[in-house]
Amino acid sequence: MTTLSVLVPHMNDPRGFELSLRSVEAQTWKGDREVLVVDDGSTASAFQKLCEIAEASSERVRVLQNPENRGRPFTRNALLDAADGKYSAWLDAGDEWYPEKLQQQFDALYRTWTKNTKQPVWCTTNYDWQWEGGRKRPREQAVDGNQVSNLLTGKLAAYLWTLLGTTQSFRDVGRFDLRLTRLQDLDFFLRFTEKGGRLVLPDDQAPLCVYHKSDIGRRGEEVLACFEYIYEKHAAVLMRYSRKFRRNRRFEMYYHVARFAKNNDDVPRTAGYLAAAAAHNPFIFAKRMVKNRGKL
Amino acid sequence: MKIEIVSGFAEYLRPTTVDPTLYLPALGLENETTVVAHARWLQGESALGEHAGTLTSSRRVRLLVEYLADCAPRHGTVVLGLRAESITAPVDGGRAFAELVDTIRRTRFVAEVESVSRVHLRLNGNTDRVLDSLAEKLDMKRPRPSEPDRVALAGCPARIVDIDGQTSTEDAYDAMVRNYSFSVLTLASALVDRKGVFGSEQRGRLIAEHLVRSEFLIRPDVTAEAFEAELEPGAKLYELLTTPVPTREPASAESDDSGTSSELCA
């Protein structure tokens, strides 16, 4: 049995995969590990390139392939099914880990286990957020307090590629929801915390990975539909919170998808989503517009 | 998987601040499949030193062994650094160490255990004696075994590693000189009472760190007696220090040595 499986979904981005793979190679944690890639129906040339990169790497890389493009949730399920490691860490092709990430996270997991906790634990990290062509901006994860609430407000960002946990703890959450073409991470995190799971941070509060962000090709209406589905799916949880809290989630949802629409030059939808956001909470909307000088 | 337990590691080699690639060759552990398990999650706890924590319960020992197994590279070696007193302290240290070794042996992942009883720096005869003297005074270790080749600790074969400028690389040697001085200063700080030159152990450690950072080192010609004499209130410890880092002595001179959700993922 391998100690750690690094789980990488991939589609048509061999250069992004290479970037991610280099960051795995540079890890200071040198335990027994394999990189498991599931290709989700890339073109023949992209897949060929992926295999060449995998073969040239000093890491043990295992490449699997979906027979056709089946989407991110299906691919993540395939990764989890094929994972051989006692632990799993996620990494999306195109994102990077900093060298200390795994070492710090293993230490954090063990530190938690010394406290005799019975809770399932995932270790997340603070991270850098970098728009294409922009500079890195550090983001902090709020793990204190009510983590379900933190996930819903975004104070605790649901990003799989920040995580390290036992493979069993990921499997215990269940399958990734195939209906969620976007935001399947958020649903997965919510299910984990709702079942009593706990997210912890390493001692070192510095960012330990970087998210190279781009909204291009991510349609606002698709993200909106996924938000709506998640809120419906987790309605029982949402109902535990106040009306104001729920209204603000709707506000944030519309404000959030407006950004996707705007970054994809969809002006009518951008305007529509902003109007919907303003309708849910005009005060916060105005405040944010002033603060951001009209930018999303 | 093989586990190397290195006693005296924390004092002499300071693995938390020095790159392992520097000191592993000096220990004869140079191998691309060798890693050092820092076990930072147990730091700050005392019984087995900063790398093993208060392993008073078998659960903690089991966790430590699991951690070592997780850290081990494929077909490689993992090094666990312990303080010297973790093994040689009269009661607690020895018992905890025996428990650790026993657990390692019971773990199916572990193929072999080798214990290094003590890293004995042979940088300079005088400074080495200073450290020995201080450590003995603190009752931190027992006298060296008379037959070092036949040492066994808790049933483990053990060997004594002598590190000197001849066997280590240039960088490792310099790093160890720095670590060595740090060790002496830290031990010295533990010796003095609140009215002493350091005021408190914590302050002594801070001073030691500052001195080492500033490249002040214990002068090679300082004797144990002179050093100890300077640990009294009103002492002038700085007179025993030198700067910058001394060059390596020639081989012949070696004596003995409000959040928003705008970042929700999509």
C-alpha cells in the first residue's frame, strides 16, 4: 500500500499538469507516494503529451483515462476509486503546491490525532489566489467556529486541492455528485462537516499552495444552477440559520455568478445577476460597489 | 523500512534549522532515500526530547511510529532525531525509549531498527570537554560506554558516531561548528540560576540564538574550567567567544575532539 496518493483530474491541459507535477516533485515530504491522474477525455495529442510528461517525471505517475469526457465529478469519483494510498491529497492540473505543503499537513494531522479526537479530520491550508497575469494574494481559511457556516459564507473556501486526509475519510463522505458540474467541492465539504468532520490548519499560517484562477469558459448560469441545487440539497442545514443569513447567501450567490458572467463578456447576464444581488441586499450591494469602485 | 534513531541529534545537529543534506553525510546516512522525521507536531513536549514529545502513553508512541512509517520513502530510511537525555536519562528517558523501540519492532512496516547511541562531536578537544562537563553536571547523560562497538540500547544494536572535520563535508563541518556552539551555550544557560548571566533558561536560549546568528562561537582554546567559571553571576562570557566563524583546523591540529463568498470555488 502506498502512503499517499496525489489525485489529479486532467483535461486538455498538459502544461498545467506539468506545473502541478513539478510542485509535487519539489515537496520536502519524501514519503512513499504516487501521482494518480485520470484524464477526462482529452484530445489525442494532449493525452500523448500528458503521458510523456508523466514518464519523464521522477515521481511515480499512474495515468488512467475516461473513455470519453464525463465531467469533473465523475473523474474525481474515478480518482477516489483508484486511489491506493493510505492518505489522499488533491491537486487540480494547473495549480501548485509550495514545497512544505505535505510536510506541514502531515504534522497537523498527527498533532490533531494526539488529542484523541474521534472526529474525521482533513487538513486544509491557507493559499495564494492568483488571477492569470495578476499577482498572488494570500487567502486565509477560517477553521475556527462553525465550519458549516464558514463554508456557506466562503470564509472557509471549499477547495479540494488544499486538502490532505486519509483516503478512507474521503470515501466515507460518499460520491461526488454528478449533477454538480461546478461547486462539487462545496457540496463535498458540506457533507463532510455535516457528518461531524473537522478541518484543521497547519501550524504555519503561510500559504502552502497557489490557485491559478481563471473564469474563462465557466458560465455564470451553470454556476448559478449548481448553487441553487446545493442550497436545495442542503436546505435542512440552511434552515438552521436566520433569514438574514439565508438572504445574504442568495445575495452572495448572485454577486458571485455575476463575476463569472462578466469575465466571459456576458453583459446582459452580468446586469441581471447584479440586479438580483441588489434585490436581496441593497445595502451590502451598495457598500460593496463603493468599496470595489464598481468592480466585481 | 529502516529507522535510524539518532541520539544527541537535537543538541548537536539542530535539524530544525540546518538542512539535512549537510549533516546526513557526516552521520554516514547519505542516501537519496533517507529522510529526517522532524515530528514537529510533538515539539515543545519534553520526555523524549523535542522530537518525540511526552510519550507517556503507548498511544503516543504508536502515533510516533506510524508517523515514521508514513514519512519513510519507498525502500528508504527514516531518521528520528532525539535528544541525548531521551535515551540516557535515568528513569523516564530510558523507559520511554524502550517503549519506542518495542513498538517499532512490533510494527509490521519496520524491517530493521538501528540505534545510534550518541553523536560525539570531535571538533576540538577543549570545547568537546566543555560540553561533556556541562552535560554531566546537568546529569543529562551517562558516561560513554567503555566498549562502544558492543553497545546495545533497549535491545537494539547501537553505534557511536564520531564526527569530525575529516569525515564531514565542508558545509557540514561549518554547520556543526555553529550548532556545537549553540549547544554549549544552551546547556550553559540551563546551568545558571535566575541571578546568573542569562537570567533565565529561556533568556539564555535567546541569547544563545542571537550569538550564533551573529556568528559568535566558543573560542577553541577555552577550557571546561574557564567556561564553567564564567557561568557565575557577573561573568564575562563574551570573553570566551570569538567571531567570525573560525576556519577549519588542519587535520594535524585535531586534538581529539466578515467574509465574503466571492471566492467560493466553481
